[in-house]
Amino acid sequence: MTLEERMHKMTSGQMYNDISPELLPLRRKAVMLAREYNESYGKPQEEREALLRRLMKSVGEGVHLEPDFRCEFGCNITIGNAFFANYDCVMLDCAEIVIGDHVLFGPRVGVYTANHAVDPWERANGACYTKPVRIGNNVWIGAGAHINPGVTIGDNSIIGSGSVVTKDIPANVIAAGVPCRVIREITEADKTGYQPD
């Protein structure tokens, strides 16, 4: 099986061999580029974004991830404009991860697209499958949250710290918990009258 065929199988949600040697060069490249990005902290933003563009599928303007950032492949990650991730962000991008504009991640947020087989023999022999993750515009994800495979988070929503998101979250809500569930809608009453300086 060629690398392209294996990547298609992996990103399309079919069972694939996660320990296949063809995947090692892509993982190695992602580790090296992520390390280079993490070590570039303090350098001009343009240089840092150029590194992200070498690592990821697509990166908007004003994207910043505090060290240490980790990903599995990088090539399946799309990030919009004005994204900020606090330290220790992990993106397990065996399938597509799409993040909208003006998204904030607290420290130690994990986004996961892969899952291992349930059967012990299959799991021990590398069987995995994937589901994409989509995060809308103007989303805030609190510290220590885990976004699991196949989840979509709607625009303007907030995910509370420590949440484990296993199902879709609609737009314009505050959601939290293990498992994550909607607490309430975001309404006009949430406006404080704040104006930037």
C-alpha cells in the first residue's frame, strides 16, 4: 500500500494500521517542525507563522500556540485567523481538524481524531479509525478540555475547563462537564459593555 493510499484510508474513517512503517516519516517530520516552532518562541510572528505553514494544511493570520505544541502529522490541521492556544496544546490529527477564526484554547487542551479498536488483538496490532473534529468561529475552550473524535463545536460557544467533549455542541452555548453537556445559552444579557482601549 502506498503512503497516499494509507493516508486516504486513515483520514476517511476506515480501519487502518496505526503502526505502519509508512507513517513514520510523516510523524518524524511533524515532531521536528513542531519542535522548531516551539523553539522559535520570541521570534517575529511572521517567522513563526511560516513554520506553522510548513507543518499544517492551512494557517490563517495571527495564529499563535504557546510552547509546547504537539501534533501527530500536522498536514490534517486547518486553523483560521486570530487563533491562540495556551501552553501544552495537543492535536492528534489522524483525520481533519478544522478550527475557525478567533478561537481561544486554554492550557493543556487536547483535540483527538483517532481511536483504537475495541478488540484487544486488533488494538495490539495497530487497528485504529478516525473521525474529523470541527471547531467553529469565536469559540473558547477552557483549560484541560479534551475534544474527542467526530465532535463539532458550534460558533460562539464556550467549553468549560476540564470538560470531555464526546458529542456535538451547538452554537451560542456554554457547555461543561464529563461528559460535556450544554449548561445554558449565551444571550444579550452576557454583554458587559466592554470597549477595547
